Amino acid sequence: MANRSMTAQFTMPMRHRRPTVLAGLAIAVALVVLADDASAKQARRAQTTEAVAPREAGEPIMAIVSIKSQQVTFYDADGWITRAPVSTGVSGRETPAGVFAVLEKNKDHRSNMYDDAAMPNMQRITWNGVALHGGPLPGYAASHGCVRMPYGFADRLFDKTRIGMRVIISPIDAAPVEFSHPALLTPKAEAIAAAPGRVEVLAREAAEAATAADAAKKLAATSTREAKPLPAALRKLQSLKARADVELASADKAVAAAKTDEGKARAEDAKQKAAARAAELGAQFETARADTASKLDAAAAAKDAAKAAETKKVAATKAASDAKLALEPVSIYISRETQMLYVRRNTHKPAPDGGGEVFDSSIEVPITIRDPGRPIGTHVFTAMARNDAGLRWSAVTIDEGDSAKAALDRITIPQEVLDRIAATALPRSSIVISDEPLSAETNYRTEFVAVLNNQPQGGFITRKPTPPADLMASSDDADGDGFGSFFQRWNADPAPVQARRRVTPYQRQPQTGWW
């Protein structure tokens, strides 16, 4: 009993001690969890903090959105200038990763699909409704495919960006790095200095050629109008002359057939009258024939002159347009998928169907890429500023494949393209190399739209495609965001794209009056 009591004395305290130890362990675990949670919240707070570079900011040249870090960073010629948290697309409506540019800006845009939701300071990057704009940021991806930025941040950036600013949406954290390569555009100082004067001269010559073409066209129209009735009049005279010749021949036979002096005298008189009429009509016919031939020749010459003047006008207009476009940054897109090189420059002409500006796309040429079956990646090379060598370039890589240098090493840009654009290449010019074809969203009022098809893009493929030019509306939608109800959906029940798939290259829209 004593032993049992002693055992009990030692056992009972142990029973009471075990819950205490377990409680202590639970508290310790809870403290660790709370500490981890606090660390996570602290990390989230650090991640979502807006920042401004400690220097005077220049004009933004590009914006890079990191889907991974839910962050956007804007860059000027000297580096990053400001960054902020963002909220990109949710699962199934993911923001597409790829290469874009600002196409339109609307400070007070509202959704026409989502209860008239406010999307302030909207900067559109596709016409099917993907845009940067101010919106709520819960700390994670929450949009319908757009990139939401803090309201104040979006407001401050709105007036600082311009149409055509490069927007790169990357699945990973990416940033521009200083880069140089012999294949990058090298401008000539003398060509750049002469460009404004050349624009003025060629614009004047184009105006003169247009005036001359109009005058030649009017002269050709007048000559053609005057000459048009002449052949019919000539045929009528010819018919009258032929009839007079028949009458003269008949009168001659009447003279020969006359039996009396009186009858012979009457026949001679009739013959003389017929001969006079035949001679008069013959003279009129010969004069009319010469005049008709002369005027028909003059009309033909005027028509040829009008054609030549129009040809000269077209050439002069093209030269003037080329010269004017030489004052704009140039963008080149090289696709391994299509083995094509595309050139874009903003004409700054308003789109005829409303919304945005027209981009020139008259240069599209085949290109040879070494080892075309091997991935090359997606790389964006941007001319950040002038330097002693011509231009200072940066490179951004957002997709697996070659390094930026290796990608350029595999490509030779046709010399005729370089001759047309390299001499006057300016800061903000760019070269994009990618495995991807241009998206079907690339059209006459976009720069380049290219999406990474090895990344989810639900927020892109669920949207209504840009309609043909004759159906385009001027008021659209963003973030959720679609456009007017007349658009047709691409896919009623899309799934996120996880593997690279082929996308049909874009269809060109007709260009008029620009290089």
C-alpha cells in the first residue's frame, strides 16, 4: 500500500504535467504560426508598397508587369522611376503574358459590361479589352484580365505616358539590362540632323505633285469629254459623204441616159449639184477626220500625262511619308513561328473608325533564322537614349529560350530594311524577337501584340475579338471588361493554356497614304 501510494504520488503529478507540456507545445506552435503569419503579412506589406526612384524622373519608355510578384515598374531612359503593386487576372481569366504597347488612353473610362464599373486612368494595350487602369488591390490576382494599379498611382502616371509606350507583361520578374550588339540599329548623326529639313522639302514637293496631278487629271477629263463625240460625228459625215458619192454617180448615169437636149440639160444641172455636195462633204469629212485624230491624240496624251502625274504624286507622297515617319521611333518584330520581320511606326493619324491611331505596317518581309526549329525565347531590345555610339540599348527577356545575345546572333536583318530605317533610328525604337507569331489582335491601329502561348491567357482568349474595320466602335471596355455586344466571342468555355500552341497570325488591314 505504501508502495502503491508512493507510486500514486509520483504518477498523479505526471498526469497533471502532461497536458501542461502539450499546452506549452501548442502555444509554441501557435507563436511560430503567428510569427510566420506576421512575417508573411510584413512581406506582403513590403511587396505592395509603392516606390519612387530618388531622382528626377524622365518620360516613361516602358512598363514591365510581373505576374509572379504582382508588381508593375515603369522605366525611363536611366532606369526605374516608379513601381507599385498590381492585381492581375484570376485563374481562368489570367492576364496574358507578352509584348504590348499603349494604344489608347481614357481618363474616365467605364465598363459597358460590368455594371458601368469605373476604370479610371485606363491605358489600353489591346482592342479586345486588356488595359492598365486604377482599381482595387486586395493583395492578390483578382481582375478579369486587366492590370489594376493603385488609384493614385494610375492617376499620377496617366499624363506622363504616351501612345506607343511599350508594355511588357512577364510571367516572371524581369527588368531591362544594359545591352549592346552589332545587329542593333545604328543611326547616323548626319541623317538625323538632315531629317527635319528633308521632311519640309519632300512635303512641299508632294504638295506640288498633288497640285500638278489634279491639274493633269482635270485636263485629261476635259480632253476626253471634248473628244468623246468626235468619232460619232465623223461617222455621220462619212455616211453623208458616201450618200453624196452615190447621188453623184447616179446623176452621172442620168446624164448618159438623157435622150433630149432638155433632159440632158436637167441631168447636167443635177450632176453639178451632186458633185458640189459630194465635194463639200468630202472636205468636211477630211477636216473632221484630221481634227478628230488630233483631239483623240491630245486626249490620249492628256490621259498619259495624268497617269504620269499621279505616279509622281504617289511617289512624292510616299517619299514625304517616309521622311515624316523617319522622325518617329521604329519598332521591329521578328517571329520564329512565321519566319517574318514586321515593322511598325505610329503615323499619329486618328483611326478612321474611331479610337486610337493608325500604325504604318508597309514593311513585312521574310527572314532567315538560323536553326529555325530551336526555341529562341522572347526578348525586347529598346533604344533608351542616344550615346556616342548612336543609341544606348537595353534588353528584357521574358520567355525561355536563347539568351538575348544568342537570339540576335541567329538573325540577320535584311539590308534593305536597315537602309530604310536604321539611319534615323531614334530613342524608344525597339526590336522584339520571339518564338510567337503576332496575335490576331495586331491590326492597323496597334503596334505589336504578341502573347506567350506557353502561359495561361484566359483573360485574353475569353474576350471578344477586335471586329473588322467597318464594324469598329469608338467606345469599348476594359477589365472584365469586354467591348460592345456586337462582338463575337472566341471561346465560350475556355480553359487556361498551359502548353505552347499555334495561334493564327494576324490579318493585315489596308493602309492608305502612309509608308
